[in-house]
Amino acid sequence: DLDIAERTARLLGSRVSPRTVHAVDGVDLSIGKGEVVGLVGESGCGKSTLGRVVAGLLPPSEGKIRFRGKDVAGLKGAEARDAALKVQLVFQDPMSSLNPRSRVDEIVGEAPRVHRLVPRGELNGYVDGVLERVGLDPSTRKRYPHQFSGGQRARIGIARALAVNPDFIVCDESVAALDVSIQAQILNLFMRLREELSLTYLFISHDLGVVEHISDRIAVMYLGRIVEEGEAQSLFSVPNHPYTQALLAEVPTFETRRRAYSPVKGEIPSPLDPPPGCHFHPRCPHAFERCRAERPALKAVAPGRMSACHLNDRA
Ligand code: SF4
Ligand code: MG
């Protein structure tokens, strides 16, 4: 399949409440087939909103989502359904996203049954295969979510997403609620599944330690804008943007990584009323006059690296 699975989100804001909050503002992000892109930033920066828009759960108020080169808003009927199923979201908290009154086989088998992806008589065997693929014993198929451990529930959430045979998975803080050792197991599972099924991921996390291991490319988000983007290893070793530098200086430790926290000095301003110019200027140690007045554009600062900081224009 030479078709490039590319989903481009060019968003100029998303309606997330009766009042239009530009939780995501002018983001342009392309993800190539088979790529893992890590989307990082502090809580409340718009990562989840962007993830929901990419996964088709939230329409962009302006702009386009393209999948395999086609604008998804223009798709109809079976083509629209297929595009929707090909992109799946794995949620942050499996306990709140799994129906406590549904058995595992119902949870995993529901979408294939509703969308008739598998002949009726083959559904049980199909569900068992999906459970095995994520490391769950098929003999547990009649159990309910509360009868599983946190790590197993994470696997159930992944199995539900995989059951419709997606190409692209948006993981929103999918391991944040887990103990560190279980996190590592689930991240390894994501990586194995990527190999086995040629999956593409947008991996959303506030935890740089989580995305570092699995991402080919990293996009750093601050108050609804991508401020830096580049190849993962080089971005970690030579961060360009002062916000990325601040995040990396505070890579969370064991004790802090499970909390929603604000590692960079100063409060995150309200997304309802973001500071003018560079949104980061009130917290930036390098801010100068221009930063308060003019929005820095995201532009190439090195091969494969984009950054939105006026410092790059200074000699
Ligand atoms: Fe700091 Fe100015 Fe760069 Fe923004 S544009 S990150 S305020 S130096
Ligand atoms: Mg979030």
C-alpha cells in the first residue's frame, strides 16, 4: 500500500465550550505513515483538544483534516466510515472509558459487530485473537473491567481500538495513570504493535520521559500553539525553544511524573486570554521587547527542525 497515511491538522481554533476557546490555534502538523509523533506540553496546553480533532471526535472550527491526502470533511458514506474507523483514540483513563457493565468480549467486539467488520459466526474467535495480540488471556473474555488490574485495563482499551483494524492511533496520556513499571510494559506493547501492524501514532503526554523512548518526532505545544518540532533525539539533545529547554530542565522524577503538574516556573496563563506576542513571554527568561508585541512564526531553524522564537532572528 503506497498510499501515504497522512493526516494534516491545520486548525485555527476548536469549539470546546459555548464560548469559542482557541484551545488549538493555527497548528499545522503532518504525520507520515508508520511514524510516531510525540506531542508534549503541560496540562491545559491544548494537546488533548488537538488529539480529539485529529481523531475526528471534535470538528475544527476552521481548517482541514486530511487523511491519505483527502479532506475528511468531504468524505461520504462508506468512505467516511472507513476513514473514521482507521483513526482510533486510546484514552487516558481506561477505568472511566470502559463501560463497567460490559464484559471484555462485548467491549472489544462491539465496534466490529456494529460495523459488520467480521462475519457473525467468527466474532468470538476474532475477539480472542485481538485479546491475545495485546497480551490478555482469551479465557478472561467474560469478565468485567473492575476484575482486571490497571495495566490489564490499559490493554483492554488498546484491544478495543485495535478491533477495528486502525492505521492510526491517537494515544492521549494512555499510560499516565499507571505505575512506572507497568507504563514500560504498555509502551513496549505499543511499540510491538506498531511493528506488527504498521501503525502510526500520535502520542500525547505531559511526560517527556514517556515520549522520548517511543517517538521519531516530537512536537512541543504551549497554549494552543506548536512552538517546536523536530526529530526526537536531536530535539532532546539540542532544544531550540526556551519553553522546550525549560521542560527538559525539569524532566519529572518518579514521584512527580504521575501528577498533573507545572514544571516550568510561573503559572500557565488562561487559554481564554493568552498573552499577546509570544504566548510564552511572561515566563521566558530571554524575553525582549519584540516578544511582547509580535507572534513568532514556526519556521525552520535547522534541517528537520522548526521553532517559533524571535531569538532565532538575532545574529
Ligand atoms: Fe522567549 Fe521571546 Fe523566544 Fe518567546 S519569542 S520564547 S518570549 S525569546
Ligand atoms: Mg489532557
